[in-house]
Amino acid sequence: MTALRAFEVRGVIDADAVLLRRDARRRALTLWAPGCRAHAVGDAVVLIFEAPRALRAERAPGAVLWWRRGALVGVEVPDDADLPADAVALPVGGALVVSPIGPPLDVSAWIDTAGWRVVEPVTCLAPPPPPVVVVAPPPADVRAAFGDGVAPPSREAEALRAALADASDPDAPPASGGWAGALRGLLRAARAGGAQAPAALPGPIGAGGGGSAGRAPTGPRRPGLLDRLDGWLTERLAANQLGGVLGRRHARHLRDMMARFEGDDLAEALRHAIPLGGEGGGGPLVGLRLPTPRGDLSIGAGGGAPSVFPIADGLRARIEEVYRRAAEQLTRAERYDEAAFVLAELLGEGEKAVDLLESKRLFARAAEVAEACELPAERAVRLRFLAGDVDGAVALARRTGSFADAVARLEARDREAGEGLRALWAVTEAAAGDYGRAVQVLRPLGLTASVGRWIDAVLADAGPGAPAMLALKLATAPDGFAAVRPLLEAILDDDGPVGPSRRANLAGALTTELRAQPGNRALHAAGRAAARAVLRDQGTAWADVGRAALVTSLAQALGGPLRHDLPELGAAPARVRLSAREAPLELALAAADCGTRAVLDAATLPDGRALLALGEAGAALVDRRGKVLTRWEQPADALVLGPTGQRAILVARAGRATARLARVDLVTRRAAHWQDVELARWAPTFDAAGWHVATADRLYLIDALADTWRALWSLPLEGGLVDLAVDDGGLGMLLAEPGGESFEVWRFERPGPRLRGRTPLNLGAAAAPLAAARVRPDGEPEVWHAVDQRLWRERPMSATLRGALAEVVLGAGWTAIVQLLDGGRAVALLPAGGAAPAATLTFEGAHALAVRLDGVVCTVCDDRGRVVGLSLVDGEVLLDLRI
């Protein structure tokens, strides 16, 4: 106990804590703020503030305290006083009394919520309408593609097709008289004396068309009860001669059909026709119902090839001959719809059917048949464009990524039309923010005014696309060297973390242009300066493996003495990759090292700048030093980046499942409100093909370039969407089935998108509780389990969690594990498949934190205004901002 002279604290004090005795709980709740901690000190409560708080001592609700040598004191103590850490020291009767600080208290338990009632918020506004799907799915079958151009099928033919479809669809309910009739026949045969000698079943006819890319895809079906029953029935049919009975009835239908084709009424014959399905043969199943006439003639694309009833191979050849003769007759009679129907549906030759319709300039019908027959998408795009359906052609080309092939095929046949589609392609790329690609698309047509404006806008912004655009500017306007010289010097002298990569991009672009224009003096001047700068980078720790080859290629393109005087380039200084570090990179930010404004989301752009989402305060573009370049007043809680970081969508939450969207052009620095929509989940990026978003029960590919809320594709969701991941080549979804223990992974190929698989993921037998489940764009699931501060994936993580698991974020080759600390947040970065963190970032004092893994950069921001951008290549800190 230390003796003290009389001491009284008065005036305004920067208090770190207060000691509360009377009515302590009520007073603590009154003073409570995020970040505070409450501890027991004897029969009193000490409330420790997150940051010093100014209090007038004589009016404070308790004794004011401040930190001294690890203890909270309420009086200035002598230097020789014994002050243990984690204690409270107060003057009592002229002496210093020290009391230990007890364990933390759960303040939430002090609030009695027994009488509270949860009230769901009610909005007076109508719910936002769903997106309008503008690219109509292809016809359900080939007959539907012809509409009224072909007569409806006969009842017999339609019944046959339905029976075949029933046999191939394990989930289809049996039709009256089908399975029931077969079973009755089996029972009668059994009562009559059992099995007889097996009846010989004739060979297969063939199969219909395949699935349609435009409809909502369905995955491979699991074997069902009807599959097993079908196999059993097939054996019994053969054993009891029922197959022979059905075969005779089907043969009777075939004879009647052939007679109609031999007659003059081809329209009636087509109503009774059955498809041969091209080269493929049918399976062993027997149709159990007789065919009925078609109600209409539509080209079948179905959801998979239906089984067919067997016939002899010789009869198949005869039927094929009859169909081909009918197609020729219909063509001579200028009944092109019916002729194309015979080729596409009955013979399974969709290419020939489309060729016939296109040769007769029936482009709209040819496009529908091409989609129904699942021909390459670029053909349907070209046909839609020739038919005058420009919007439909562009939308289909964007969704399927078939602009290049469609333009090439169209220019080969109709140069003027091809150039028109090329111009639309360029405008689409520019609208998505990829100005460089837009310019390259239009270069074959010459430098137009639009291209010049795009180049100048990118150069004025000096953003990610500036190096490539600078080379293009010098190639197309050599006299403009003086205008771009300041930007050229800024790129060559950039000593920041992204400087070498920008110089490498410039050197590569100049090399390409010099090979096309070896006599361009402006390109030579810029190329020599770029070669020197890249050569300088080769001797620094920033050098990449391919830097020497880049300098050599540029020197060869420049020619002259430089090509011979180039020094011998040794190996670049080795850089230790972040994923190969022996000890993890540790980066810790103290609670006092913070900004003044919460940052809800942040993205590091390729040129070193950062785009920030500031909630109701809007969004901001800042340079690498934190200087605000532009601020937009559109609210933003999350960011969705375009393909080159030059366009973005701002997402502001307006409720549980609704959001307010705004679009930003970082080149022109303009932003505008877009839509108020229903939104449950969304991809963090978009491109010219669209933006993937999900509502409670449906996935959409949104047209991110349109003024209205419309979709290029949609898919119903079978279960709750747990995670969604997208990149250029794939789309992965993780769906939870009822109960939450079973999941299903859906894997799509992009562009398209085309469903490539549905894989069940059963976690019911897992030894440890599920902590997090995520999916990568390639459809690879990543499931984490946790027990006693340990995380498991395929194997336990080598380091224990420092706090409770908050979130798992997946990126290209990396996993970020966000943890809740006592008074902060931490992010552990693991290479994909690794068990040990390669880097750990600690944000002391943070209560909310957001992580983005964009390519080779991890960007982390928190509610205390701190933004950190970390290179996932070598761990270099690219951004360290306080907002």
C-alpha cells in the first residue's frame, strides 16, 4: 500500500475507463458503445472504453481512470509505486489501494428481453419486379420452331413419342394403359402358366434430338424406381411374349405411316411420322403405348434423347429413304418449313435444315431451328442479325461469348452486315468498361470518331488501360506524341508497387505496334524509353521472370543498334512467393492507427488506385496515397467490378432481400442510379456477358449494360443458395437441401452458361461441426469443420484459430479466413489446398471487416477507415490507407 497526499481529480479528463459502484449495470449500459468492455473489480464494475473519452470528473457517473504502466489508475502515482498489470489503483484514505481486474462480463445478460416482441418491418412500397428475360429460350422442340408452318402430329405418333419419353424419363408418371396394361399382361401370363420362350425383339429405330441450351438446364438424373422397374419389365416382356404383341401393334403403325408417305398427302404423313434421330440408334426399351397424331410439328430438342421402339435395320433404311424423298418433294413444292422439319426432326440433320432455310432467306425461322437443334451459337447469332433481330442477336452473342465467331462468319458472307455486327460488338465491350478491347475490335474498320474518343478518355483518366491505349494512340496518330509525353513519362518514372507491371504492359503494347509499323518514329521514341525503363526494372526486386524476354522482343522490334548493344541480361533477382514463405507474413494495425470513416468494401484497381464503398456517404476513388480523386453521392455498401476495373456497380442494401443499385464509369467519373431490385446474392464481378445475381428461388444473368432490369438467362434454384462463385471460365453454385446437412454442387461452363454437372455433397457423417461451406468457380467445394479452435478442410489447419470463425472467402488459388478477436478482427490467408497461413492481417479495434480476393491482390477494409491491399504474389503491401 502506497501513501498519498490528499488528491482530488477535477475538470475534463481523457478517461480510459470508469469504476462504477452504485447502480453499476444501468450506468454501464448508459455509457456503453461498440468496443467497450466491462469487468468485475470486487463488488464494482469497471467499464473500459475502446478509445479515450472526455469526461468531467466531478460529474462522471463513477471514478474516472486512465492507463499507467499497464494498470488503470485514478490518481497520479509515484514512479516507485508497485502497479501490477491488469489492476485498478484508487486512493482510499490517503493510500493507494490496488484491486485486480476480474474476468469480462456479458453485458447483454443485463438486459431483460422477456417481454419483447419481434416485429417484422413492413414496407409501403410494392416489391421490385423480377428481371425480364429478353433472350427467349429456344423452341421446346423442332415442331414448335415452325409454328403453323407444319401440320400438327397425329394422335398415334404423339402417343408413341410420349411413350418413348416415358420410358427414358425415370421421373415421369405412367400414362393410363401404359405401365398398368403391361403389368396386367404380365399377371395374365403368370396365371396362364408362367414364362414362355423369349420372343425375338426387333432392332432399334433411332433417337430424337438432344437437350436445349436455352432452357433452364437440368443435371444428370439419379437412377429412380422407374429405371429399375423398366429393366425388370423389359425382361418380363421378352419372357412372356408381351413384347411381341406390342411389336406387332407398333409395326402396324409403321405400315400405316409408310402408306401415307407413299400417298399424296405429305402433311398427314408428317403428323404420323416418328424421328430416326440421325446416326444414333435407340436403346433396348419397348414403347408401351401406341402413337397418336401430333398436335403440331415442332423440332424436338427435348431434355435428352428419348428411347425408341425397336425395328429392324433394313426397315430403318427404308424409312430414311422415304423421309429424304419427302424432303425433296416438299422443297420442290416450296414448302420449306415442312422440308426443314423432315431434315431436322425426322432425320436428325439440323445443319442441313438450317442451310435450306438460310438459302431461301428465311433467317428468322433458320435461327429458331438452329437454337432448337443446338447448333453452334454463332450461327444463331448471325441468323438473328440477318433477320433484323439485332437486340436478340447481341444478347445471345453476349451470353454465349460468340461475337468473334459470328462476326467472322458474317463478314465472310456479307461484309457490310458483318461490319455492322462488329460495331455492335465494340460498343458492347466499351459499355462494359473494356475500352481497350473495344478499340481492338473496331481497328479493322479504321479509326472512327468513337474510337478516338475512347482512346482519349482512357488516356485522360491514366487508369488501368492507359499503357495499351498510349501505344495505340502513337500508332494511329504519330503527330500526337507531344500530347501523350507527360503520361509516358509518368508511367516510366512510376516508383510505386504497380509501376513495373504498367511499364511491362506498355512495352508489350509498343512491341506489337512496332511490328506492324516499323517506320513509325513516335513509336520508336516511346519504345526506346520503355526499353530503358524495363531494363532498369530487370535489376530490381520487382522484376518478373519474363522481363528479359520482354526487353529482347522490344529491342528486336526497334531494330538498329539497340538490338546489338543490348547487354547480357542475367536472371532477375529472385522473389520469395507469399505462398512459399517459411514464416507467415504478419501485419498488425493498432486500434489507434485508424481513419475517421467506416469503409464497407474496397477494391484495389490494376493501376494502384482504390475504389471505396462508404455506405450512405457514397463511394470514392482514391489514389495510392489516399487522396480522394472523385466522390460520388450514390450510397454503396458493396462493389461489383467490371472486367478491367473501369466500370463498377454500387450495391446498397435496402432491406433483407432488396437493394439499390448505381453504376459508375471510372473513366468519365460519372455515376447514376440504376435500379431498385430484389437481390439475395450476387457475384462480385461482371463482364460484357452479364452479371450473375440470385433471388430467393432463381438465378439470373443480368444485362449489366441495359438501362432496364433485364436478364439474358435464368435458372430456377432447387434449394437454398449457400454460395455463388464466377470467373471467366466457370460458374459454381452450392445449394442446401432441406435440413442443412446435404448440399448439392452445380458446375457450369462459361460462356453459355452450360451445365456440366450436379454433385451431391453429404455432410451428415462429418466428425466435426460444419463451420463454413463455399464453392469455387470450377465447382470445387471447400468445406470447413471446427472443433476447439481448430479448423479442418481435408486435414487440420496447422494453426489454431485466434478467435471465433466469422467468414470464409475464396479467391483464385487462395482462401481468406476471417476471425473474431477480443477487440478486433484478423484475416488468415491460406494458399488453396494449404494447411498453414501464409499471411495474417490483424485489425485491432475493428468490429466489421470486408475481404476481397481479386486475382493476385487481397484487399481488406474495416469500419475504422483502414484499407490494406496485399499482393498475393510476394506479400508486398500495395495499399495502406486511412480514410
